[in-house]
Amino acid sequence: MESVYNPAMRTIRASEIGTYLYCRRAWWYRKQGMESANQSELATGTALHRQHGRKVLAAGLTRTLGLILLLLALTLLTAYLTTALFR
């Protein structure tokens, strides 16, 4: 089957659906190429989301490191008790 490009069929992104569901008028304005009047607030929100994402990543890495250290401690404890028991 031959693939035919249809310019009327464009990709709809999840963010576009989210904008439409949140506010149809905002979606329409964006589709018309109109910029939002509150660019500084949008930039601040984007910066806060990035900061939060970094904190979530750091928390996940810290948790993983903690679990690795716990497993290492349990392994060392088991090895110590095993050697002490069989002396």
C-alpha cells in the first residue's frame, strides 16, 4: 500500500490537546499565531517546572543510592556473621 502525504492531516501534540481541554479560546489564539500576553509568568512557570524536575531526579538518585548502600551493608553483615559463626 502506498503512503500518501496529506498536508491537511497534521500531527496533533498532547500539549495542544491539553491546551484545548483547558481553554478552547487559548487553543484557538495559539492556532492563529497570537502570543500570550503573560510571557513573564509563562517563563517563571517553566523555570519552576524545570527546578521541580531536577529535585525529583535528585530524590530518585538519592533513594537508589540509599538502597544500594543498604544492600551493601546487609551483605557485609551477612559475611561478617557467617565468618564469626564458623570460627
